[in-house]
Amino acid sequence: MMNVSFHQFILFFLIFIRVGTIMVTVPIFGFEAVPLYAKAGLSALLTLLLFSIVDSGAVSIPTEFVPFILLVM
């Protein structure tokens, strides 16, 4: 089992939110003809790829509520 810190989990979550939002809004994947599971799977796959590239130690994540919500947006 992998040891995943809370910081890494939050970073993965933030990347997933961004990639998922892009998948929903891009016209090619935004159509109803593309199944939701396909969008979610591709989002998770791209998130894993991007997460492995990003240096989690170099990213500072705010601990306060409002700056964190603004980061998610």
C-alpha cells in the first residue's frame, strides 16, 4: 500500500477538479453522447499522469477555508 500524505491527496484532488472541469466544458467531451464514466475515467487517467509530473513539495496549499475554495475555483 502506498503512503499518501494529506498534502498529496489534496494536490491530487485539486488536479482532478481542474482536469474534470476541462473534460466537461471541452466541446468534444461535453456532448451527452460521451458517457459520464468515460469522462471520469479519462479525467482520472490524466490526473494520474499530471500528478506524477508535479513536484508536490514545491506546491503550497493554503490551510484557510476561503483561499482554499478560491484555489478550487
